[in-house]
Amino acid sequence: MASSASKNSLLLSKIATNEKHGENSPYFNGWKAYDQNPFHPTENPEGVIQMGLAENQLSFDLVEEWIRKNPKASFCTAEGVEKFRSVANFQDYHGFPEFRQAIATFMSKARGGRVTFDPDRVVMSGGATGANELVMFCLADPGDAFLIPSPYYPAYYRDLGWRTGVQIVPVDCDSSNNFKITKEAVEAAYEKAKNNNIKVKGLIITNPSNPLGTTLDKDTLESLVTFINQKNIHLVCDEIYAATVFSSPKYTCITQVIQDMDCNPNLIHIVYSLSKDMGFPGLRVGIVYSYNDDVVNIGRKMSSFGLVSSQTQHMLASMLSDEDFVEKFLATSSKRLAKRHRVFTKGLEEVGISYLKSNAGLFCWMDLRRLLKDQTLDGEMVLWRVIVNEVKLNVSPGSSFKCVEPGWFRVCFANMDDDTVEVALKRIRALVGQEKKAQEQAQVKSTKKRWQSNLRLSFSSSTRRFEQEGVSVKSPHMMSPHSPMPHTPFVRAIT
Amino acid sequence: MHMLSRNATFNSHGQDSSYFLGWQEYEKNPYHEVHNTNGIIQMGLAENQLCFDLLESWLAKNPDAAAFKKNGESIFAELALFQDYHGLPAFKKALVDFMAEIRGNKVTFDPNHLVLTAGATSANETLIFCLADPGEAVLIPTPYYPGFDRDLKWRTGVEIVPIHCTSSNGFQITEPALQEAYQEAEKRNLRVKGVLVTNPSNPLGTTMTRNELNLLLSFVEDKGIHLISDEIYSGTAFSSASFISVMEVLKDRKCDENSEVWQRVHVVYSLSKDLGLPGFRVGAIYSNDDMVVAAATKMSSFGLVSSQTQHLLSAMLSDKKLTKNYIAENQKRLKQRQKKLVSGLQKAGISCLKGNAGLFCWVDMSHLLRSNTFEAEMELWKKIVYEVRLNISPGSSCHCTEPGWFRVCFANLSEETLDLAMQRLKAFVGEYYNVPDVTGRSQSSQLSHSRRRSLTKWVFRLSFDDRSPIPGR
């Protein structure tokens, strides 16, 4: 059997058998710890709290209310049912015009109404995941490269490069200037790539940033636009966190910038989605919005591989064209995110944990450098294992975002209720207290053996899984989106 | 143009083919029974619109599933957040049960081997990404679904080498044809990774025989390659007994997980044809190979099924009363409608391949060709689109090696419209070809002066340089 399996693997494509899906990164490994021992306030209060998932769960009540009040949009009334066949039958890759209009309007509102979007440039895709891949397929050939400022979303490795063959060339940013992207850094990365005979086709920026939670200022954006125009390369702006901006500085989107600049519109492309702004990752609504007509045309044909379900288009066309609802939602969501951010960061401040000042996103970029025994990648991994296994918080280590400075961690705060936030903060206080104590003890006695004994895995003996029925709690109790493979380097590294 | 990728600039998306161009003409002048009775009748779209009433009445009685509710409670938040590429367990279970039911429960499927994708379009592309590298090839019997040129080749860089089938034996796959195709690939220095068949066949409207399936399995076994069976029309076979799935034949050959060929057989499914829900983008890959399942599952991230849709369909397909009734009623109505089309064609002196499945007939109009060439086929097709005002699909767009065959769909229009279409066709044949109808009476063949003028008109309308965006599929 073993030989037939390996024989069969020769029959599969390189793509199917290489590791370029990137799912063996620690970003996903931490989820395993959560899946095996998920926190529940009453049934498993010692479980791992999921803080590695950038989900927006704060405003579902508003959406649920809208759905209840608008049953027609869900085929739930006689009038609604009448629409069923024409909706179910509709597979035109242009999408419903009402849907595209609603998306264009929503995108505008999410940017404070400061810019408008043309529904005819809205191209559907299978979530932002599908959108990012589609844009790469349109702009780059296998072997071409795109510049991406680090730290960046871990799954870019898969989304941008797995099936497309496109390479990522990082533009490293660090805390010396609060992780800002500088024109010099971008130019240096571009030149270095060129000298290595790597063909750079463009630059991708995520604005607001994941994992930083910051928005780019107008000057930086302008300098980046100038740069790509000079080099005649593309600029892809992943704006999926646009409506998660909750405080100043005000958000400047790329559309705003280019309307005031001399810029070749054929180089500008936006990736959008409802997964973060509305909290709908399950509905798979990804959007490619390009100012390049050819990209729109070809992108539309390619969207056949990941269209939005017409059932979902139908409902969202109705929901997102309800202007009162959208305005109320955006305002409320922003307020709630601001409050949650305030509560969480106050908790961090109370125990002397610093973090990058941010005004957007569903997470906080925590500075735990002073808790590292060694200011190295290994040191970061050591601390991370403590946080996941001992403190029982699944946070994402900076290295999984390719951050060049060890000690930074992304911690998500919008995917849980207020009580769970309190528990999480309590545990963080304990972590800091515990670390302080451990450091003091280490100064007295020899350190290595002690550290290692503290790091032994301590999974609870009974793995608890929760069925979705009958558990009515707001804290996430679901399996993580990607259950990683059973034998991960994470586990091997301990023994 | 050099700013974009090769994918974006070449035409391998295949959408300049006549298959899609016919739609363009339809879009410009679509038939409507009240507002545009002279418009073009769409018979080029393989859609199943015959059983919506069954689904609608179920929906009316079961509004919860569409309202994000379960057991009366709102589960909106759960569904909105659910993006697990393993899919909703309840939906996958209901789907594999449905697949088994369609096959008369002669085979069963394990939900853990099912990967959900955004339609069969995505399923087919994903499978090819998993099984072949750029520059490698897959063999496909002709005639085949024109969309394969895009779905299987465009972004994957994989080639299609045709297995030529002819009318001499009802377009069935033969051993010599398989070998010839394989050798052709070798001559072109293309490494063959597998064979892809559609069963029931599009565009033939026939189910594969047990013989053909055994032939295929022996062939792929011998060559050590994959077999993909696109079974998206499985529920359109007019009787469950007449459809034999490749999984059934594997079982009959006593192939199990211990035989090598077991892991190399993959099935593609979708609800677009059987349930008539192409808009919902529900496709699936079923494979016995764990590595393929694992790779395809990760790839499905690029095209997952909306959780809202998974929830609705999970409730629908779990209702065994509905599925049992639907499968039977669907078969009955399709069979009846096909009969109507066949008889209408006969009245116009046109025969077709004897079909027992699908949403279309494979029609033989070779006797109406000016010459036995594809140019003549195109001429005839344009006449049918512009003069008869029927959009049907020419065999050449399906890579048929014999000119004169056309795919004509019957399940996407009302009975009345079908009648009208047949009347138009009969009139056209009568006027141009003096062909006797089924009663032996021949029709007038004199071309009036006005007819000659309109003939000239359509000659000048032959311009397919228009590259305006082509809608839908």
C-alpha cells in the first residue's frame, strides 16, 4: 500500500504535492491547540481562548434584525419564493446588477462617502482569497514577483503564489519607525529583486493593515503611487478592513489618492470583501475592483471559478441597498470596535504591555519583546508556546507574518463577547506576572532546565468538542477554518 | 498589453467560440412570448427549468432553512462565520446521500472524500490543478462541453487531446480511439495524466455503457493514469437503472482501496443540472485518493460554497420525501420533454442520436449541409440563428469531427415555446430544402423575392469581430 501511495503521488501535480499552500505555518498550528481544547465560559473555562482569528462578531445583532424584518430577501415569504427560480437559475458572471450596485454603494459608504465606485467595475470572486489569486493570474506570470511590506497576512503565501507561481518579495518594516512603509524601503527591495533577475510586476499593500491595525497616511500612499507609476508596475490595494477603522486618523483609500494625482489608472486595482467589515466570511463575497478595463474583462471571465452564490447576491443586494441599515451598521460597528479596542488596550497598559498604536482592524499588534528570553525567532517561539499551552490564549506570533523583529504578536479581540475579553485579559496579567516571576527565579538558579520543564505540553487529557446544537454562547466554539495536519512541526519541536 | 499576464492576453479562455457567440446574438434579440415573439429562442443553454415548482413548494413549507434558522432558532452568526473548507458536515452528508440515491443506492459515498467547490467549473479546474502540471495533457472524448477548453486549460496550462468518436457507433468510445489519442499526445510530446469523460454525456444526451466504462478502466489501469468522471448530469438520466456510474463498475470489478486504479478514479458532481440551481454554485469533487482530497480541499479556499447556500440545501436534501419525489418526477418530465423535441424534429425531417439522459438532444442536420464541411455547418448555423431565430450549438464548438451535428436543449423553455421553435424549424426546412415531413408530403421550395433579400441581409450580418463582453454561461 505504501508503494502504491507513493506511486500515486508521482501521478499528482507539483502544486498538489508541494508545501506552497503554506498550511504548516505556526499561524495555523495554534488553531490546533484551540480545536482540541476550546474555551467555553461554563463547560470549559480552562480551555484555550481563540485570539488568532480575525473575525468581526460584534454587530451580528443588527444583521439578524434586518433579516428578520426582510424575509422576502431570503425567499421566506410567498413573494420571496416567487423569486426563487430566477435567482437559482442565474449564473451570469456579471452578477445581478442590483448586487453590483449595492456593493459599489456599500464600498463608498465604508469609505465615508468620500469616493464613489462604478458598479460595472465590480467583479466577483470566491472571497478575498479568490480575489487576490485572481488578480495575480491577471497581472503576473509564473516566476514574476510582487513586493509586499512585512509583516503581512500569512495566507498571502498561498493566495498569491500557490497555483499562480508568483513570488513574494518582502519589503521589511520594523518598529524603528512604527512599521511605516517608506519609499526608500520599497525602492531598495525593488532594486535588490532586479539585481537578482527577479521580474517585479507590482506592489501589494493592505490598507488598513493586517496585522498592524494601522492605516496608511496620504503622503505614504502618494509616494507609493508615484513609485509604481515611475516603474510602470501595478499597485494592488487590499482594502478588506476599510470599514473597521474606528478612530483617527481618518482613512484614506487609494481611490481618494489617485483622483488627485497624475496616475496611470491601468495600474490600480482594489481587492475587497465583506468578510471583515460585515463579519460574513462564510458568505464568500470577494470583489476585484480594477481601474484597468482589460483586467475587469478578463477578471470577469475568470470569476467563473468563484462566483458569489446567487442566493447570497440576492439577499445582499437587498440588504446593502437599504441605506438606513448600512449607515446604522457602519456607525455602530465602528463604535463597538473602538470600545472593544479601548477595553483591550487598557488591559494591556495596566500590565505594562505595549502595543502599536492603531486605529483600525480587528486585532492589536502586541509588543512582547521584553518577555523574550532571547531576542530571536526561537525566543519568540518559546514564548508563544507558553502563551498557547500555559496561558491558554491562541495568539499569532509575528514570525508567521514574516515580521523581521522577534517578539511581536497579533491578538484578535473582535471575535468574542465582553466576558471572554475579561478572561483573556486576566490570563494576560497572569502571563506577565508569571514571566516576571520566572525571570526572577532564573536569575537565582540555573535557567535552562527550569524553562524547559515549564514548556512541556499540557493538553487536557480529555479532548472536548462541542456540537453546534444547544450551545448558545457568543464566544466562538466552532472548529477553526483550517484544521491543520496531525503531525505539525509545532508538536515535533517540543520533544 | 505586456503589462498583463499571458493568461490575460491570450484567448485560451475559449470565449470567442461560436458556443458563446450564439448567446451574444440571443442577448441582442431574446424571444419573449408577449414582448418579442419574433426574437431568438434560446436552445443553447443546458438548464433544467422543469422542476422548480417542487423546490418552491418545499421552500414555502420550510421557510426556516432559507432564513438562517435551525429548529426555529437563528443561527445566522454561525453561518456567517462558517468558512471551514471541510464544508458543513450536515450538507456533505445530505449531498452524498443524494448522490447515492440518484445511483439507485448501488454505490455509497463517504462525505470525508467529498470536497465542495464553487460549481463544477471550479471542481474541474481544481482537479486538473491537482493531477497535472502545465504542459501535460488530459484525453477527452469528442464531442465535449465547450467550456472544458476554459475550465481545464486556461489557468492550469494543461492541454486537451481529443479521443475521436464518430456517428458510426453512436459516438461511443472505442479502444482504437483511446490508443490513437494517447499516441497523438506522445507524438506531441505531451505527458498524458488522465482521461476525462462526462457521463451522462454532454452534448450527446446518452449514458455510457458498461462496456465503455470497463474499457476506460482497463485503459487507465494499463497506462497508470487518472480517470475523471464528470457525472453532473447523473440525475437527468431518464431512469436510474440506465445510468451506470464509474464507481459502480469499480465495485463490480472488485476494485477496492487495495487496487491502484481505485485511487485514480475521481468523480465531479454539481447541483446545477439535476436540481436546476446553477446560480448557487454548488460543485463537488469526490476522490478515493486521500492526497487528492487533501490538496483539493485546500484549493477549494479559492471557491467555497456560500454557507447560506450550504445550510438551505442541507435542509432540502435531508428531506428524503422531497429527494425521492424530485428524482422520480425530474426523470419523468425530462423524458417527456425530450420526446416532444424528438417528435418535433422528426416532423421537420430531422433525426437525432437516440438519447436517454441530459437536457438536450444531439441532432443530425448533416443532410441540410451544402457540403460535408465545417464551413457549411457554420453557414447552416448562422441561418438557424438569424433566420429561424433559434440559438442552438454547432457541433464544431463541441469539437465534433463530423460536420452537421447540433446540440439542441429542451429543458430551459416552456412547452409552448418548444412547439413554436419546432414550427419555425419545420417551416425553414420546408422552404429551403423541400424536405418531406413525416407524412411524406413535401413542402414548397420556391424562394420568393423577399426571401432572397433577407438571405442577402444575413450574409452581411456575419461579423464576429465584435468583442463586447459575453454574458453568462
